[in-house]
Amino acid sequence: MDGGSLHFASPVGRLEIRGGTEAVHALAWRSDEAAPFAPLFGAVPSPLWGRGVEAWLADYFGGRFRAPDFPLDPGGTPFQVRVWRALLALPAGSVQTYGELARGLGYAGGSGARAVGGAMRANSLPLILPCHRVVGARGALGGYSGVGGIETKRRLLAWERGEEGLGP
């Protein structure tokens, strides 16, 4: 059953968070000008996860980085779910390579790193499941699904490290 969606005007673009009645399923950057976007504060689209998402986003963009404490259901294969859970253990501002993440999950070699990369591309909850903290073998940022792509990934990491602010 559909629980609705939240819209949030953030420092890194306009976000839409979608979920069922009990869990959050997806976060997407929106670029359509016609969609109504406003800060979430005061909106309660779902009694089960709306306030949790609202508080988490306020904390994140306020410089308080913590793991989400609201229910997540991004779907995915068992392997993808393992990778996404591992993302939650990465401290804010830190990076880990695709290969390091794969080895931490018990997969060696380039195929493990490629599989982790595939899980990053399938992540329906970027920012919440922080795939921006995963980089290439030589520190290359790789890609990112957010508006602005790699530049947004760079800005998020710099924000988490206290190296720069997240202005509009």
C-alpha cells in the first residue's frame, strides 16, 4: 500500500522521498519545476516514517550525521541488501573503495568490486544509504545519481568532513 511521498528543498537539490505505509522505499532528486517543493517541517505524510525522515534530513543538513532510525525497504537482491547495510557502517566523511567494500563482504577480485558497483547503481535510497562514500580504487569519485552527479558527491563528502558548507 502506498504511504505517499515527501518533498524537500535541500542544499543539494530538490528531493522526493517515497514510501509505503510502513517503510521508506526511495529517494530521488527531482528537477521538474512544476512539482510543489517546500521544507518538510510540519508535514506528516505518513504516521510511521514521515517524522523520522523529517528529523533525519534536518539533522543531516544541520551537520549531525547519524544512521537512519526509521524503517527502510529499498527492495533489492540479498547481495544488494548486504552491500547497502554495509554502507550504514561507513562513518560520515569517510570513503571506502568498491574493492574494499567487496572484500569486507567476503568477495575478492574485480568481480566483487563490479558487483558492489552494481549495487550502488541500484541503490534507491542514495544519501540515506550513503553510496556517496564509496569511491574507485584510486580514489576516483565515480558516478552519483544526485542532481549534479559527481560534483554533488564531492560536496556531500566535503560537507561531512567539515571542509565546506552546503549553500543553496
